[in-house]
Amino acid sequence: MLFVSPWLIGFLAFTLYPILASLYYSFMLYDIINEPRFIGLNNFIFMFTQDSSFPVVLYNTIYIVLLGVPTALVISFLLAGLLNNNIVGRPFFRTFFFVPSIVPAVATAMVWLWVYNPSYGLINATLASLGAQIIPWLGAPALAKISLTIISVWAQGATIVIFLAALQDVPRELYDAAKVDGASGFRRFMSVTVPLCTPSILFVLITGLIGWFQYFTIGWIMTQGGPMESTEFYSIYLYRNAFAFFKMGYASALAWVLFMIIMLFTIITFRSSARWVYYQGA
């Protein structure tokens, strides 16, 4: 207990206490300056009945979750499958795809701001030189969420590493047996590779849901909720209420609603996993 006490103290002071404090303040009218005043469920009632921004924020968040989670998962899995083959320069390609995941989010956002720039960005400058119409990546509400999703999918190196580890655990004799039975490459992939990697897919799916529901850093730096609130995601709205409007009580209520939403999606995913996740030896 003595050796583990630094971690316990840190957990109690910087994790458990803030969680419990946020639950307490969610029932309060609190603006940091004045003493908190108990208002019961008014924060939650206002959120669901009077806050006109809340449905927009919830829609934007669910939209990017439903777009980003499956896209990132599928692309990462396919890239891991390619990188698992004996190809020339495999170490280089593995490094190439992993590096974006360790680049700080602020640096990533600044680079992609330049790439997406409508006047002199790399993509639009290339399109203009070819005589094609430029694309308002972050300037059009219909494209803003898709543009942010592309950036996050581009930085899925850590997920690729997880899938690579899973792919290397698939027994080679199963591939050989399927090949002897006349299964095509696609059939071997769908009937052998995917089922034996479903535990890793479940892990990536759960962590992806948790992460995408809390999408914040790149969206805040690049768009700050614009254009026309098309990228006003839940975490951005929560941050704005807490540190711009100083509505700490309302922000705490928003945080607990987000926690319940993430918990609901996590439970649904776990409950459904019994139907599609295969554990070797189980």
C-alpha cells in the first residue's frame, strides 16, 4: 500500500474527486465566482426542453461517431491486412502509417489547416492547377464534419498496430486448410481472418466509440464549432459552457448526460458482441 499510495492519492485527488464534484455541481447553479446554489434537476430540464443548441450538438456528435468509428475501423483493418503481407519495404510502410498517430494533435491540426486552405492549400492548389473547382473543405457545413473525419482516420496508426498484432496470431494452418478446400482470397479473409480478429475489433470499437463521442481537440482548433454550428460537437459545447460562459453547473450536467450516452452505446455493443465475437478455445 505504501508503494502504491502515490497512484491512489493521484486517483482520489485528480480523478474520483472531480467526478463526484461534477455530479454535485450538476444539480447546482454555479458560475465559479458566486457560491453554488441548489436548483435540483433544472439543469437537465433546461437541457432537454429549452436549450435550442443541444439537439444540434447531439446530432453533430452522433453524426461524426457514426461516420468516424466504422470508417476508421474498416480502413485500419484493411491497412493492417496489407501491412501483414510479405511486401518490399514493409518496415518503412508500417512506420509511415504509424507516425501520424504520435504527432501532437495541435501540430496535426495546423498542418491540415494548411492542406485544407481554400486559396493556397495543397489539395486546392493542385485542383486549381488542373483547372478543377476548389473544394471548401472547412467552409461548407456539408463538408466540415467529413473533412475532420478524414484527419482522424489518417491518424489511426495505433489502431493499425493493434490489428497487426491480432493478424499475426491467426494460425497459418487455418489459411492452408481453407486454401486446400478451394476458398478464394476474399473468402479466406472473411471466414478466417475477420472471425479470429473479432476480439480486437470489439476492443477498437469500444475505445473508438468512447473517443469519438469526446471528439474535441482537432475540431476546436480548426473550426471552433463553425461553420454555422456544423462542427459544434458535444465536448466543444461542454467546454464552451464551462470556460467561456462559466456555467459550471450546466456543463457538469452536460458531462453526466454524455457519460450516460457513452455508457448506453458501450452496453449495447457489449451485449451484441456475444453474437459476433469469437474467442479461440472458448
